[in-house]
Amino acid sequence: MSISKPPFFDGNNYSHWKAKMTIFIQALDFNLWDIIIDGPELPHTISQEGMKTLKPRSSYTDDDRKKVQLNAKAKHVIICALNSNEFIRVSSCATAKEMWDILEVT
């Protein structure tokens, strides 16, 4: 089965786009949908004081890279479905969940 391109969102009829986009993403890879809904577990370290900070890329493990890659794929799918105005609103987001949440409220 071949998956076509994602439904396009031009700022109108969000609920229709959201329903189609949800099915599209789930059909691509349900793990992408999990990342969008739950957020990714980005690679981090925890200091002795309990502070959580993002790991530098130079210290990523293979598992860390898989997590980051999945978030990047989810962001890519969302961005490919947006016109330039909608893209500008979400382009600075670090995670696909942040993008989805911004689109949800605007």
C-alpha cells in the first residue's frame, strides 16, 4: 500500500484537517502519533541536584538518536501539511507535540 502526501492545512477548517491528519499520521507510523500526542522523551541527563538537561548530541546513544529521529519525522509530516503562514507559527517548536498543540489552540 502506498501512502499519499498529507492533507494540506491553509488555516481554514481545522477540525476537518485534524481528523484527516490524525488518520494519515497513524497510517504512516503509530509511533509518530504517540510522539505527537504524548511528546517525545528527548535524550537528557539528570544532575546530582535533580536538574534535567538535554544531552549534547555528541553523547547520544543509538537509542537517543532513534528518539530524536522519531520526533524529527513527526515534525516533518506536520510541516509538509502546512501553508507558509501556519508554518511560521510552528517553525520554532522543538517537538512535534508543541507544533500540534499550537495548531490546536489557534
